[in-house]
Amino acid sequence: MKKHVTPLRCVICHRRRPQICGGFCSCGASVWELEPHEPPPGITIESLDDGFAPLRPVHFRSVLSQALGGVVLGLKVLVGGTPGAGKSTLCAELASQIAERLDGEGFWLDGEQNKYLVQELFQRTGSSARRIKIVSRRQEKLGSKIGWRDALLAVPPDAAVMVIDSLQRWATSIAEQTLLLEQLATMPQTALVVSHFNKAGQFAGRIGNEYDVDATAIIRPKSVEVTKCRWALCPRVVPRPVMTTEEVASRDEDKPQQRKGGTG
């Protein structure tokens, strides 16, 4: 195998040294240096030594926050589980606490239920919805459904948190789900993305959906399983608090609605 030799260039005029030159450049100089590697036009190479900021999670009382080891504000969490497991309920609890702590507004992008059913999600855990705004997929004034691009544009950059309920309802095709998550990754807001499960008991859609977010949590009836997290050790399983009789009854009342598209 022929060994690669980095070419030399003149330190004065930067002309590349020819194979036969007698040691002198055409400009008269006789000092050479290694020719630096130049990346293709438009490609930026950055140093890892500059501006390092460690991920610092903020801790909340919510079940989801405890399972994740806190939440790094600005990052994205994919929350999955079977219908009725409590995905939306636990996202509502965490979203309420994030909005309260940051003294800001949270935005619920609803593609599953309606305003009143979303309000009920907060009631289940005794969470306040006073700082939460809802962006519904079905817009009564327009008489039609909006797409996920318009829904994301409706969320201000300084929003404390957004919840997308759910990924599959807002983006029905696998290609659109990828585009949604890629767009979400460029946005500054903390985001909780509710995801359906497939028949195999895994996140619905392509496996890349899990790679496009910063953490993944699976909501089970008695525990929360964190399968990926950029700021905490995983996998990890954290028990869920025992539900009260009222909470179970409230959840069961909504199950027929969830079979039509709700995710719990």
C-alpha cells in the first residue's frame, strides 16, 4: 500500500512544492510547511474545547421527571406506552410543573382529544392547567385540520414547554414523523412527544424516531422505564405511585375515547 504523504507548500506564497524544484520556490523562498487539509466548501469543523456546557437537569416532583432523573430544559423527550397507560397524564403533570417553575406558558398540541379531555388530564394528578395553552389539530374557525408545521409555528420561542399529543396523529406517515422530529430538534423549547406503541410493544414508526430525541420513556401500569437519556444513567425502571380509586375510575371512563385515537 502506497503511503500517503502530505504535500508541502511555500511559507511565503503558499504555492504547492513541485516534485522537482531544487529546494526553491518560484518566488525565491526555500522554506516549506505542511499544506493544511481543507474541508469541502460549506463544511465547518469545530473544536470540542470551545464553549463546553454540561447537561444540567432540573428536578421536578412529577413521576416522569423522577424517572428521567430531572429534565434538561430545551431537550426533547419521547414518551410511549400502550393505550390507557397514562402517557398524556404524566406529560400533563410534568408540563404543568415546568411552566410553573419557569413562570412561563406551556403549549399542548392536541391531535388526539379535545380541550375538555385535555383539561381532565391535569385534574387526574391535581396539576394546574392555568399556564397551559392548547393548539388543536381541528380548528373550528377554519373548519378544517391544521398540519404539524403550522402547529409548531404557533408556539412562541420563549414557551416554557410544549407537549405533542401525539406524534402519529400529527404526522401520519413515517417520513412526516421524521421531518417533525428533525424540525423539533432545531427549536429551543423543552418538548414532550407522546408516541403510540405498535403491536410488538415498541415505539410505533421507524426506530430512528428514538434516535431523533434526547430521552425515551415507556409508561407502564406500575412503572416508568427509561430506555435512553443523555443526562442520566439508563436503562432504568422507576415504580409509579399507586393510583387512587378516583384516578383509576377517571382513566377507565376515557378508555373508549382513547380507542378512537386517545393515548391516555
